[in-house]
Amino acid sequence: MSRPLRIQYPGAFYHVTSRGNDQKKIFKSQKDREKFLVYLESAVMRYGAVIHSYCLMSNHYHLLLETPAGNLSQIMRHINGAYTTYFNVKRKRAGHLFQGRYKAILVEADEYATELSRYLHLNPVRAKMTSLPEEYRWSSYRGYIGLNKAPYWLSEDFILGYFGGNNPKARNRYRQFAEDLLHHEYDSPLEQVVASTILGRPEFVSEVAERKASEMPDRRNVPAVKELAIRLSIDEIIARVQEEPLDEKQSRNISIYCCRQHSGAKLKEIGKYFGISDAAVSQASRRLVLKCEKDQELKKVITRLETKLRGVRS
């Protein structure tokens, strides 16, 4: 598997996460979390990071951040490096605190920022650390809904702007937006990430791919760049599936699964095409995966199709 590309440019927007080595805790006390927030503040002040939301769990953290200067690596070296030094000195230890490189997903902000912010803020509820997101102190959610005054270095305006601006009504709308998914099973928006690198519409992915290829013209065939190629359309995928000797029901279910995996289209777009809800798209895909575990012939069909679809994109 190719190493995910690190794509940096001025104004880029990212979902960033970093986990503890061997899944070990990176925050063991209130003081640890407070210190980490100090390093987020200094990343804003010293390196121009724009932090839109955050959530500190026990063995990992999530950030939604923007880089006006195109300096993600510099920002993350500061945050992870400074915090590792603090953690090691405090506990008289040496070595790595975080597991490998941080993971950064380049995000098409206008399409996904609000969904990612909600996903991030509901993390403690999914992990059963609390029953309501506002009960968790170590995320930006309480500030977003007006229960706490947000730290001055947190930039709420971009996301709250989708709910009517930085005012009490917008904060209430954001709260309702988050609570709409409380205690319901739902899909992570990160499941739609392309090549472990980008979250966005096919047009955005294509634009980024062209930008990256132009930066490395002598390496256009490296796997990581090829994976950023324009996604196949839903019609193209269905046409490939229909080449297989399948009955109508199998063809439909496999088409839904392949469209989710290879089209780059949103779940709502796929659902609209097949006349079902976005939740039904996810359910159909999960059922097919489970069925493949027991049906080796079906598994062979899926493997053959995925190889074919990847070949079309090469």
C-alpha cells in the first residue's frame, strides 16, 4: 500500500488526528489536557494555524484546522513535538509518544466542515465516555453551543456561519444539528475519504490531483498520485457491474456497494440514484460485506470487479 500523500498549500483545511503509541494514553491528567491546549494556542500565535474545532480523547485527539500559510508540517511538528517533550519530561521517560506520523485528511471545507465538526464533537458519546457531548469538557463543543466562552484562539465563525452567524440562534441551530445524530447509528464522513488523503467532491479530488501531479511531473505514475485520479461516475460503475453474470437483485446490491467505494459521490447522491436513503446505502454495503464473509463465490465477484474498476482508473 502506498504511503498517503502529504498535500500542503495556503488555505488548505484538514481533519488531523494523532494516536498514542501502542494505543496508550497520551492524556493522563487534567494538567496534560490543559498543556496540550496551550500548544494549540501557540500554534495559532506562532505559526498562523486556524483551529476550527478540537476534541481530546484519552489515547488520541482530533483537530479541524486550516493553514493560511500552507505550513501543516511545521504546525504539527510544533504541537506533537512540544507536547511529547512536556509529557516525557514530566514522567521521566524517553522515546515516541505518538504512533508514527499524524494522519491529515485534506478536506473540501464547504462540503464537509460542518459534518466533520459534528462527528468530532460526538466522539466522546460514541466512545461511551459521556451520554451528551456538552458533558465532555475537553472538546470545543461547549463553546460552540454557548455553555462556555470559547478560547480566543478558537475560530468558530466559519462553521457557525453555516447556521446563521456567530449569535445565539446559530449556536442553538448547531446544537440541534449535533443532537440530530445523538444515540443513532450513523456513518463517519471519513468513510468517503479518497486514497486515505482527501475528502471532497470528485471535482475537488481531480483539482488536487492535478495540482499534486504538476508538483512532481517526473513521478506521475507513483501509486499515491494515481489514486487521486478522477473518480468513476455512477453510470460507469454500474456498466461494469452489469458485465457480470448476476441476477437483478445481486447486480443492484453490488452496484450500490461499488458506487460507495469507487465513485466518490456522497451517500445522498448514490441513494437518490437508486431511489433509497443515504442510510440504506450504508446498510446495503454492510450487508454485502457480511455476506462475502460466508459466500466465497460472491467474494470472488467483488474482488474481480474491484480490480477491474481500479484498472479503469489507472
